[in-house]
Amino acid sequence: MIPATGIPFRRLMVRSLRSVEVDFHVLLDPIRLSLSVPQAIAMLIVRRPAAIFTTGGYVALPVLLAASALRIPVVMWDGNVVPGRSVRVTARLAGCLAVTFESTCHALGRRHRPCFVTGTPIRNPRLVSRADARKALGVVGRDKLVLIFGGSQAVRRFNSAVAQALPRLVARARIVHVTGDAGYDEAVAGRDALPEALRDRYRPEKFLEDGMALALAAADLVVGRAGSSTLAEVAAFGLPMVVVPYPHAAGHQRRNAEEMVRSGAARLVEDGEFDAEALLAAVALLDDRAERAAMAAAARSLARPGAADAVAELVLAAAERRPLPDAAHIEAVSRGAAV
């Protein structure tokens, strides 16, 4: 994806540790890691960056070790309530930390380096108006729109729930459903099986990409996972949410989701309990105007639509070797103005 944008892109020999199988990579990965450090040093000597921004993790380790050797300042951002083990290790190599949740500062050792609560950098929620978004998606009058997407992980459970509930779903609301590649053809077949008068009320999409802002601006309710970016965008658009945290990846999403639920901005449904009936129960929120309004207000109270600007200020300060901004300034910048 990145080379297609024209952004210069270089790979290190180190690879992501996503697989859990015991195979020859168990022997090769330490070798790749050790060889990636001098590779990273060479790249940094050639490029001479003023600063490095990272989201941490295992694949960042060679660059951060190289940056430490070359005395290049590092700003690291993490979006989970509970940072992963590799993030906690790489945080020790950063001179400044930016996080989405206050508790993450403590987990990453804020006593040893400055830590700022910036929120999660997201797209600008003001680029599209709600009226224009609803018109573009064919939402008319008092129609309600539900955005359903499972992110990149375990989307099959969402697709199955939608397929089983589809005729009853579209009777209650318009649906934009992000299916992923694997589920798209089945979703299209489900749409074509609906009565002709209801087909335009169901819009399956493989991926929304730039269209995600349009869907969020037009939506009345979101049903989705609890990734940091998802929660940040839902909050910035002031939307009530039914959140189904991905149960693996060390439970990071559950802790993220609990923050939304505790604030009153979301309802939580366990992954193992999410099926057609749970989805229909979630959509029933559309009938309770008062609760939706309260959840939307709670979401807006969490919003930090200026998170990208706040993080950028920290990176620029590090790059220019200036004193870092104070926490109150970063707080104000990150809060910005929610939709």
C-alpha cells in the first residue's frame, strides 16, 4: 500500500512476529534482528533524520537501537490501554511518549521519560458534513443508518451475524457493512436475495478506506471492534457504539472497550456472544432516542480530534531540539473541536 502512495519506503530484514507456528523462522528471526541493526544504522546515516516517530513493537527495535547509537531523538505513540510486551520494551528507547489513555503512561514508565495523553491520530472529522454524507449514501428523511465493521481481525463473526439477521436488519435501518474480501461475495448474494424494495437499504463494501469518513458522518450507530483508531473515530463523530472486542491479542481490545463502556459511550458484547440476535438487540438502540443521545454526548466527551496535531507538535519539538510543549497545551490541541 505504501509504495503506491509515492512515499519513500525501505524494508529491514527483520519480519513481524505474527505467526505462532514453531518452524525455521524461530532460528532465523534472531539472525534477521541482529543483521537489521547495522542495516538500520546505515539507513539513518544516509537519511540523517532529525527525529524518529514510531508506534513501537518488535519490528521497530533495530531502528530504535540505531537511533540510540546515533543520538537521534525518538517519539513513540501507543493507542492501547495495556501496551504489549514488545511496546513496553521499545518504549525504553524513546525520549518522549504519546498515548491515548492516561493509564498507559504508568504502564510505560512515565517517571523515566515525558508522557503526553494525545489521543489516537485520526482523519479530520470535519472534512464532510452529516447532511452531505447522508445524501451520498442515500439516507433520506428519518431513516437510520447503522455502520457495521469488524476491522481486519475475525470479521467472519460479524459477517455471519449480518447474514442471519439481514431481512430483519434492513426492515429497521439502512446498513453499511464492511465485509472484507472473503465475505463480500456472500454479502452481495444476500443483498440480491432481499425483496427488491429493500435491496438499496443494505450496502456491503469490501473496504471503505476513504469512504469511512462518509459512513461515520452519516451513521446513527456503530457496531464494531475496539481497536484504538476505531474508538477514536467513533468518539470524534459523536456516535453511540456497540463494541465487540477482539478476544485475542493479549486482550488489548477488551481493555480499550471497557474505557468506552465506563464513560457511557458504548455497550459491550462479548465476542462469543455476538450473533444475529445480539446484533438485532444492538440495533434496537435506534428506538431509544434518549439513550442514544446520552451515549453520543459521552462519546464526544472522549473525543480528541486534534490528536494528530498534538503528536506532530511533539515530533517537531524533538526534531528541532526544542523543549517539549507542556501537558496543558498538548491537551488543548488534542481536544480540538469534535463534530
